[in-house]
Amino acid sequence: QVQLVESGGGSVQSGGSLRLSCAATGYTYSRYSMGWFRQAPGKEREGVAVLDHDGRTYYADSVKGRFTISQDNSKNTLYLQMNSLEPEDTAMYYCAVKNNPGLRGAYYIKNPDRMDYWGKGTLVTISS
């Protein structure tokens, strides 16, 4: 049973930074796409950043240059470093994984409904 547990959310002022973590357990696939998605109140869920098993990364235009996705395979943990945060980044952030993806992360970042497993999310609130 794959479980994803996010942590690291919180409340910071505009311009601040946060680092989100996603601990994955029960996961043994060698080919995957893992990523971060977010949903703000009243808005649809959107892709933020996705990382393929070979290290290739993809970002939403709105976060390019500010957010960095990375992983620590020894800890089975996915990270999202978020800098220069803006009030528009306020949302619930979710970690998700796609097993044996047939496509690159560029597809899944735009089609979050195709991901296989989801965490319960961590809330990020940015005040101006």
C-alpha cells in the first residue's frame, strides 16, 4: 500500500520561503513521475512541479525560477523548495505519484487526474 505524507506547510509573509516534504512508503517502482500539485479555495487543482524517475523536472510557468523540486532516494522523500512566495501561492499542496508512466512529467503536470496516489495535503498560506 503506497502512502504519501506531506509536511512543511505553514503561514509566511510574502517574499518568504518554505520547504515541503513528501515521505513515500510502500513504494518500490523504479519508473515513476512524482510531483506537487495545489488547490486554492474556489479554484481547480493545478500542477506545480513534477519530477521523473530519471531526474528530469517540469514546472508550472507561475512558479518557474521560484520553486525547486528534488528528491532524496535514500529517504524516499520528495521536496519542494518554495522561495519568493506570493499571496497567489496560497493553497493546499498535495504530493502525488504516477507509477510506470507512459508519458513524461510534462503531461502529468497538466493532467493531475492521471496520477495514481495522493497524499492528504499540507496547507500553505502567504500573507501580503
